[in-house]
Amino acid sequence: MTSPHPVDTRLPWHRLLVFGLQHVLIMYTGCVTVPLVFGAAAKLDHSTVALLISADLLVAGIITVVQSLGPGKLAGARLPIVTGATFVAMSPMILIAKDYGLQALYGSMLLGGLLGIALAWPFASIVRFFPPLVSGTVLTVVGISLIGVAGGLIVGSDPKAASFAAPSRIALAAAVLVVALVCTVLGRGVWSQLGVLIALIVGIVIAIPMGLVELEGVSRAAWLGAPQPFHFGAPQFPVTAVVAMTIVLAVVFAESTASMLALGEITGKPLTRADVARGLVGDGLSAVLAGVLNSFVDTVFNQNVGAVATTRVYSRYVTAVSGAILIVLGLVPRFGALVATVPQPVVGGVGLVLFATIAVIGVDTLRRADLTDRLNLTIVAVSIGVGLAPVLTKGMFEKFPSSAQILLNSGISLAAATAFTLNLLFNHTRLGDLARTAVRGALVEGVSGEAPESPRVA
């Protein structure tokens, strides 16, 4: 009798539970940081942020189970996958919420998710148009652009407030940063992987005597309960917001595809086009559920991919247990209310680590692109420049129509669209061949001092 592939192996229940819990601990901070950062940027109260956290954990758990078990033939990659809220959508979400409101945000997420599900199978066929050249550029811009969000959480959102940029806030964020650094560098095994979570806990403890932790809303939260569908009202569908979220889904698809292919290599289970497509359907389904339950778009968490490689525990039933644990956490509103009390400087300090890590991952991804090619180097340079321009130059597009500003002020959307278009133009059309010929000719002329011979036309 042929033994099952390690990915399809069912471990004893106690090992499933232990390894499943470890996956949750590894991804937990990154997952809940998204609603914490978004809630602070959108100026939502603690009770609303608590609702977002519960919904975030619930949807992440459902999609993790879907990706791990792959029920039916339509959704789920059937790999040891843990999913969670992606930072890629952060900037567009903040802009949409600011200009159109939360009803439009979740409406655009819902419709964008439906479009994503419809495009998952075709996208699985064109994944070659999202090489490391494109995905690395986008991840770099994502990380750099979000560092400003983390800085805003540290100093505060109201320049007129007495606590704005107070040395105590900056010192608290610095302490969090130091703890995360010490745990990550000096810790061993799981202690190193839990460095950010430990820093978060230490930051909360320090913030309590500073009067920055408000626990009043925790006692009022219920122990059990499910997120209310369309909590903020009937969804709305502004065209610009829907386009922005659809672009976000395309970037998430590229990111998840890279992660799934990496898992295929790690576990020794080659992926088919159908496997990738079902995994992308899971991403689209996360956006649909997020639009209904007031959550966030999910992606494959790379830190959990790293955990699979490190532990060599390849069973997808382990991550299915992780999903079940997340679902349970999402159905305990009091737990979400407790997490929502984390002070902004603490979240900002953790955010600096997480967001800078995303930028570094982007740079590492670009190492797999051929940047000795002058055109590839130019594609990256132009895309990063275009993507960061509105982030670093406040008010750059303020005289444009408000509907256009959703896309133009999102450095992530601009970088993704620019990198994809330029890569398509210069690496998949004859124009790229002509441009490279011209570049080589210019180099030869510069060395020899003579003009290159004109190519003969057949």
C-alpha cells in the first residue's frame, strides 16, 4: 500500500494541536496588526476596532481551513497554508474609508472579491507576467509606504494635542522595537519567531502605568458572539474604489502564487495550474467574506511558509487545526476587545518592524530578478519612484477629482500598475528586443567610439 504524501499525512491529535497552535502564535501579531493600524488610521473607537479584530480572526480561520482542506473542487490549494490579513490593501483601504466611508470600503471589497474569484483561473495561466521583478517592486513599495503609517501611530494623529510627538510616546515605541530586536536576534527557535508578539506584550505592560491602556470597554464585551454582517450599513460600490480593490487583489494573487509555489518546492509536491487557481479562489473568497463580515483581504502568510520549512512538518491538517483555533478566537468578542486596547505607540513600534521587514522581503525578491539588465533596472526604478512619489509628497494629487485620488494617492496601486505594464511592454513584446539592441549598440559605441553597423532588414 502506497503511503500518503507528507502533505496529506494525518498526525496524532496532540501533535496536530501543538503544531497548529504554534502556527497561530507565529502569524497572530501580523494578523491583528492590520485591524489595529487601520482602526487607528481611520480614527475608529475601541469597540469598533474590537469588532474588526474578531471578524479578522474569524475570516482568517475560515480561509485557512479552506486552503488547507480544499473542500470540493473549486477552492483551496490543499497545502499547509495559514492565511491572514494582508498589508498590501492597507493604503487603498485607508483612502477609500476617508473619501467614501466604510460602506464603500466593504462594498468595493465584496465586489472586488467576486471579480477576483471569476479571474482566478485565468490569472493562474498568466502568472508568468508577475515575476519577482514585479512582485519584489510592489512589496518594497508596500513596506516603505507603510512605515509612515507606523510613524503616525507613534507620534499621534492630532498635531494640536498636548501628547503629540511626546518623548514618552517615542520612548515607548523605541522600547518595543528594542525588545523585538533582542528576541529576534538572541532568541532561539520559537522564541525568535515570537519576538514581535513578546514585544507587543512588553509594550502593553509598560504602557499601563503611563495611563495609555483603557480597559473599560473590555468588561462590556460579550464572551461569545459572531460578527454582524454589514455592520456599517448596506454596501456601496464607487467605481474608483472597486478598481482600486481589484488591483489590490491582483497584487495579492501574485504574492500568494509565489508563496504557494514556494510551499510546493518545500514540501516536494509540485503544483498544477488547478492547485494554484483553487488557492487564488480562496484569496477572492476572503475578500467576499471580508466585505460581508467587516474584515480584511487575506493572503498566504510567508512567516508560516518559513515555519513549514523550518519544522519540516508538512501536513495540511496541522494548518487546518490552526484555522479552527482562529475561528474560535474570532467568536470571542471579549478577546477582540482586549486586543483593541493596545496603545497606538506600541502598535507603531511593532509596525516599524513588520513594515520594514516587508520592504526587505521585497528587496530580497528583487535579487531573483536580473537587475544587470538595464531595462529591468529601469522598470524597478521607475515603478518605485512612481509608487513612492504620492506617499512622500503630500497633496501631490489634491487638485485631481476625488474619485481619481483613490488610485493616484495609493503608492501600492501605482507601483503595481507601473511595474506590470512596463514588464509586459519590455519583457514580453518586440519593443524590449529593440530597446536592448539599442542599449547594446550604445555601449559598443561608447567603448569603441564608432557607431554600430545598422541592422540589415531581411
